[in-house]
Amino acid sequence: MNRLTILSAAALLMCGCSKLGNLGPENFNVMPQPLEANGGKVQAVINGRFPEKYMKKKAVVTVIPELRYEGGVATGQSQTFQGEKILGNDQTVSYKLGANYTMRTQFDYVPQMEQSRLWLTFKAALGKKSVALPDVEIGYGVLSTSTLLSRTVYGAQTATGKDAYQYAIEQSQSAEIKYLIQQANIRTSELKSVSVQDFVKTLRQIKADQKGFALNNIEVSAYASPDGGMKLNTDLAAAREKSSKQYVESELKKMAFKAPVDSRYTAEDWEGFQQLVSASNIQDKEVIIRVLSMYDDPEEREQQIKNLSVAFKELTEEVLPALRRARLRVNYELIGRSDDEITEQFSTDPTQLSVEEMLYAATLTDDPAQQEKILQQTTRQYPSDYRAYNNLAQMAFSHGDANMAEAYLNQAAQKSATAQEVKANKSLLALAGGDVDQAEILLGQATDAANYNEVLGNICIARGQYAQAQNALSGSRTNSAALAQILNKDYASAQKTLQSVVNADATTAYLKAIVAMRTNKESEAIAQLREAIGKDASLKGYAARDLEFAALMGDSSFQNLLK
């Protein structure tokens, strides 16, 4: 191309530009500034203006946002505008008045966008001729605080496969002594019944092994059936209480077992009567139950029931004999190993511990190495129980070892395909790997998991739903809870949460630094950054790119931290 051709082309370009004129940064405003990454997207609202007498009547201008960063360019949604003589479907701009407009665009976030520039490029034509317009820079950088979820999620509350160990398990053993009508003496045949023999046997066991058993109390309750006069039944029930209590005390004496016996009697057992009638096949039982509800006076009740001659005959044969009784009950506790005994047993011979004792043993130490040792032994002794594998996955996840956590969770899932603790922890693992959709699917299968709200809150952060995240994580003392509050601009709450994080780490200090910057406490921010970098040197490079600390870029103390 010769010099004349080049000059001619330049003249044509200049001529084209002069026909529309250049657009500059003053014609645009972008919000937010800097841009922010939310839910994996970088969104921008661009407010623009075409000046008066700018848009020629036959002009067409397409505005194209570009986010330029090292190694790449992301192109956003474009918008086209047309002059008054163009027949099209795009927004028409008056030549005389100009026009204001708003564009909404978004880009898929990548980490390099932290250091980026937002440009507008233009594709313009005047009639059939293309017009070149210079690019305009209107924004800079992307605030990526929401992406700290990739760090905070590892401190989220995971779901534990809990042990069912109980030091003391409440137990009881009952027996029943039946009496003949209007009698209170105990027949020998009654004492040979299975229930009475088991009752006595339990008393002997408690006496013989008071380390393994703990007696709470012994109860004797005697009753008379509701047929007959009140005085007769009162005397009869009291006599049955006396004979049954004496029997129990005589058995305790034989064992040399000193234990109090709590006794009482019920003169007319109308409650028991109603229960037995309800469960019977008596033809008129509904009528009988109605009579019980209609009359409060016991004697009137009895007379009305006797008036049902056929039914009363069935009652005397099926129901009333069962109410002439005394009920014996011993309440006690099975006593297991103490914490010290479980710990000692594990150190000497763990094979003697039950799976519940093994899982419980892991909770008796704060030493992660010992916890892991106990859980590993549990998987060997009880390989079909998913809980130890799940809890080993918890430990690996809290240390940031996603691969190991996944391996343990897969083993746990093989042992129990429905365990909600495993589903909830798998959901967190998927979230840590960036698969938000899979995390939601898994959480949908773990609605009863103890940490359901914790996982939900972390997913809401990943989705950019910060108010929902803060609500779901209410009361949680984790870095993720604080991150949700920061992103929701509730800095007072975030500060309180960060002060109470259970396992504070480098990320905790880094979040404190962000809160300090957002509340205009720059010296405190530097102090917290120093602590964060001291705990995790990788945060040095992260802080150097983080626009949260843009105001500190010229601060010598900040610069020294990054060296």
C-alpha cells in the first residue's frame, strides 16, 4: 500500500468519526464500581447517554461490553441503537434530544478478572458505510470476596455419625399377681408365674452386680375391681397392697438387699376397667364406655352396667377377674463403662468395646491423631457400620483434604445408601468442588440432617443469595456465616461471628481484615492481614490482588506485608 492510499484511508476514517463523533468515559456510568463476583457471575449495570445531535438519523450503533484481563477477554451482552430514519426494532435515539439508556450485562467469573478493565467497544454504521469509534474504558477490576467460599466451606459444620452410647440406660421389670374375688391372700401358683419369677430374678441381678445395675425404686400397686361396694373394695385393695408389699420385702430380705418399696392401692380400678373393655370383643362395649362417661358416681356406674345383664355376664368372666391384682415393678438402670474405663479399655484391648463405645471413645479426646486412630480401629472392628467412615471424612474435610474426604464418604455410602449425614457431607464436598447443582441435589436428600441449614447457607452463598444465606446460617459460628453477613453488608453481625468462630484460622483473620476495611479501620485491617498471612502464606498473593484492600496499595505497612 503506498503513502497516498494510507493517507486516503486515514482521511476516510477521520471523516467517518467526525460524522458521529467520539464517545468518552463521561458518557457512561457503571455500577457497581469496582465490579463484583456473585454466584459465579460478574454483573454490571451500565448507564449511558447519547448527547444531543449525536445520533445521525441514518446511524446504527451497537455497544459491546468487554471485560479484559490478563490472558483473556469476556464479551457481555450488546445493545443496538438506531437513528430516527432507520426502520428496525432497536431503540431509536432522537438526533435533536439524544437519549439516556441502561444496559445490563454479565460475565462468567474467572479469577484473573480481579485485575481487569471494563471496556465498551462499538460497531457503528452511517447509512451503508461503517464508522470506526474508539473503545472507551469505563470500569476496573472485580471484587471477588464471594469466592472466599472456596476457603470458608471447609470450616462449615459437617454432619456427625453419632454414637448411641449411654452410660445409664433406664430399664424396668414388671410382674402381676392375680387375686380371687374378695380375697387378698397370694396363691402359691401366682408366685410361680413367669412374670413374678423374672421380677425376682431381676432383683437378684441388681443385688449381685451393683456396678452394672443401679436401682431407682420398687413399686407395688394394688387394685380391686369396680364391682361391689366402695368400703368393701377399699378394704380389699388395701389388704392386697399389704400382702403384695410383704411378699416383695420378704424376697429382698432373703437376698439381704436393703431397698425401699413404694406402695399404693386403688379401691376401684375404673381406668383399668375402661382399657380392658375397649380392647375386648364384648358386644355392648360401646354402650358400657358411654355409661362410664355419663356417670361420675362409682356406684351409679356399677348399677347401670349391671342393668346390661348380658354384657355384665361377659364382664364378670372376661374383664373383672383381670382387675383383681397387684402390679410389681422394679425400675433400674444398666450402667456402662465410665469415660475413663472406655479410654483405658481402648488402650489395652479395643476389641472388647462395642461399636457405640468405640464411636463414643473418639469424642473423649481433642487430639485429632487419637480420634483418627480410634475411628480407623472402629472401621476394622465394625466394617459394616457407616458412621466411622463418615466421621473420618469429616476430619479429612476439615483439614481441606477433599480427595480423602470423598474416599471415606464413598465407603460410608456403600455401608448405608440412605444415611443423611453422608448425603449432607457429600453436598458440602460437591460445593467445595464448585458443583453447586449437585450440592443442591444431595442436600435435597438430607432434609433431616443436623447440619441441613449450614449446608443450605453455604449453597445460598454460592448462588449469590446472601440474605437467604445469612438467615440459614443464623447462630452458626463459622467463617461461612461471617462471609454471608459481610456479603449482605451486615458488618456488625459479621464482627461478632468472627469473634466467636470455634476453630479460628487464617481465613477468619482475613475476613476480619475485610470487615475492618469496610468499616474504615485500616490499621486494624493491616494487623488482621498480618495474622492471616502468618497462618497461611498463600494469602499474601491473594491480598495483593484483592480490591478489598485497594485503598492500602500505597501504604508502606501493607506493602511490607506483601514482600
